Amino acid sequence: MMSNAIPQNFSPDMIDPKRYVQDDIPQTKKQRDALLAAIATYIDKHQLNPPISQEDLIAHSTEISKITGLAEKYRKFIAVLINNEFWRASFSVIPYNRRLLLLPKCLRDHTRCPADVDELGLICKHCHSCIIDELQTVAEKLGYVVLVAEGSPVVISLIESGKIDGVLGVSCVSVLEEVFPLMNIAAIPGLAIPLLRDGCIDTHLDFDWVWDAIHLTSNNRADVIDLTGLRNKVESWFTPGELNKVLGKGTSQTEQIAYHWLNKTGKRWRPFLTAGVFEALQSPSDDESIEINLRRIAVATECFHKASLVHDDIEDDDSLRYGEKTLHEEYGIPIALNVGDLLLGEGYRLITQCQVSAKQKARMLTVAALGHRDLCLGQGAELYWLRHPEPLSPEKVLEIFAHKTAPAFHVALHLGAIFAGASEKPFYNALTQYCQSLGIAYQIRDDLHDFLGNDDPADLEALRPSLLLALAYQQATGNDKELLELTWRRSPQIKGRLRETTEIITRLNIEFAAAELLESYKNHAISSLSKLNDENLKILLRRVLAKIFA
């Protein structure tokens, strides 16, 4: 069953607008990820191999700047990323226990950190107040040597000792410029993750870049799972012909409407997650019965999801879905309600038809039923608010988010894991935390898109519990707060003043704050994976997270 609690370490209070990205680093995550992809394409196209001279590195940095249209001020940052791509393949084959992870002390929360410092660096007390604890715990569990210290002498001395074959370093660009040329001379493979802001306190970084680098290996089956191929295979299960094989050929009009709705396009993240978890935990098999049972479970997760969309569209009075009329707009509310209910029944029927043990089947049905219940509670909280609109705290909005979206991910992942035979309680606890953070992050992203992704302020007229509005109301004062309260209460007095509301949100920099919180929950989802012992599943879910938020 899903927990009602919001992850304790991540709350709106942790958003720090002062943690800006410095001027000589691309400002947005999207820009940095696009630059990383462009560099990988460039190196692959030109078939470049390490080591590389400083002169050549500068030349390639200049060329990448021209290709991407980035200004000269980003050249040092680009050079670090180019050096990473040169060494990525070599670094991936180094065993974890022959790697060094070097972290800077400035990543800690200097106001609360109880750690001691000796001649080698910071001695983490694992107080959970910063990401040093998380990164060190994960890396040491894999076998890394971990140091929380600054400067090249420590790195060079360990390299000279012969105990380290590769270095993963996190630091400011200026320090990385000093250290990694020395590693090139020694032909020591290394990856560098630049801090997004120089300074001695409260710096930050692209957490997922570090996470990916820590787990980078060429010897992991999850690392070679073809996610695009898996996605295409799952999509093929929802063609009319393939659905008939799983559900049977619907003869009634109700069945035909339901199956056609199930066939309609969509992201298919839930059945994709079900299939992905199973493939990560199980070795490939030619057993056709396994394939058909996996299809049944995957289609069941999509039945549950599509049923919830039918009901949500009615409750929200939405007229379009997938660019077409919603089911109730096309057939009327009574038929749409009935079709949604049929899809729920079909999902449970498919689970009962799976050829698994009675214990597995009972667990699957329990997971599906509890997920259904949690989803209804989340939607119910929103519907109640619509009847009695009032300002909500950011924490309350996030709680609604957790109930509305996380249960579907929870059901999808757990059904795949149960079918694969996973049984350990800590394993499922980790999946639950991952799903909860993933679901909240998913809703925050949708909130950002829906609230600020359209220039038409009339979108506010269909206002639902919004994190952006909650954050703005929490920070606003005076007349701004009064207007935001009227907006929350959907007062007739906001008519003609909706653009003022969006201007307040912009002026208070709320979009940035919400984006920071989105990254926090994505990072929390990532960190929850450290509790999984199965590296195949851990890396797969990390890659899936990246694709969902690409």
C-alpha cells in the first residue's frame, strides 16, 4: 500500500533560490543535457580516442561551441565534458573496487553538518542532511574508495599508490582543469562532474550525472536492455489484433468501445514499466507462456490507467484527450462510466488468468486493489477541494499529487516484480519510495506545463490544486496575497485579473522554485534505488526516469 507521507528530506522549505548556476555554465538542465548529447555524437562521428593533448582538447571545445552555438564563455565547461566522453568507455570496464569517488566538502549543508575533518578530508556522519551521505553510501556499497576532499595531491597520491585505476571527481571547473590533464598524462581514465556554481559553501550539481557515472559499467545486463526496442514491443501489444489475443474478441458494443479506447495512443509508461522490471529481474526466455502472461499483466496496468482517465475526464469536465473527443463527450456520461468500469474489471480478469502461483496471484490482486483505492482517495481530495476551494499549503498539494499519480506507477512496477518472483520486503519498500517520488515529480512537471506553458491566462479558470499557486501564496504578502487567495477560492472577483496572478507568480520566481522541487523529487527517486540490491533493476529504473523526464 502506498504511504501517505511526503518524503521527509524534500520539502518546499529546502528550495534555495540563491543556488543559482554560474554564468559560464549553461543555465538549464535541458541545455546541459543537450550539450552532453552533442559531444557524444561529435566524438562518435570523428572516432576520437583518449588520451588527448590540451591543445587538441581546446580545438575540439571550440568546434563544439560552433556546432551548438554556445558562447565562448562555456569553453572550459565544454572541455571537461569532452574529456569525460573520451574516457567513458575505458572507465566503464574498471571494477568498482578499483575506482575513486572524489567529492567536495562544499556539497554539505554547512549550517547543519556535524562531520569531522582530518588530514584526508571530511568524515561523513551520515546525518542525511545533504547528498554527500547518499553518494558516499551508494558508492562504498558498490566498492568505491570515497574521499570528501579538495585538491589534486590526494588524487595523484592514490594513483601513484597503484590502488586506483579510475577516478570519478566532482569539483568546480577550475579544479577539474588542473586535475584531469595530470590524469591524461598518466593515462588514468576519469570522469568529471562540474559543480554548477563555484564557491566554498552550499554548491550544487546535476545529481543524475553523478549517479549515472557511479553506476557506469559495461558488465551489466540492464545497461544493454534496448529500451527503445522494449517500448516498441509494448506498443505492439496494443494493436487491435494483439489486444484480441489477450482480451478476446469483444462482441458487444461496450467491449468494442472499451478496446478501441485502450488501443488509442498514449505514453504507455505503466505497461512499459511492468515489462521493464520483469526483463531486468529475469533472464531472457523463449517460453511463450511467459510472454503471454507478461502481456496480460502489462495490458492490465493499462486497463487500470485508461479507466482512470475516462473517469477523470468526466470529473474534470474535460472535452479533449489525445487531441480527440473524450469518451463522455463522444458517447455521453452513462456509457463512458460503464466503459471505465468495464476496463477496471478487465484488468482484474487478466490478472486472474495469469499462470502463476496462487500466492503470486493474490499479491498481484492486492497490489492492484490498494492502488485503485489510493488513486480514488487522491482524486477524492481534489474533488472535495473543488467543492470547497481554499488556499492549500505546498505540502498538501504534494500529498494530493502523491495519491493521484504515484499509485499507477506503484501498481505497474510491483506487478512486474511479483511476476518475476521478487519477494523481499526491503525490495518492495524501495520500489514504493521510488514510485512515490516519481509520481510527485511527474505531477509537478505537468503542473509547470499546464500552469505556465500557455500564454492564455484563461487556463486559470479551470484551476485545480496547483503547486505553483501554493508556493506563490506561501511567499506573497499584501495585495499580492489577497489576489492569490481570491484565485484559490475561485472568486468571481478574479474575472479579468487572471493575468495579474500569473505576473505575481513570475515576479516571485515561482517557476524556478517549482523546477527546483521537481529536481529534488527526481533525485529522491534516484536515491531510493540505492536500497535495491539488484544492479540490473537499479540501472534500468534510473534510465527509465531519464526517459520519462527527457
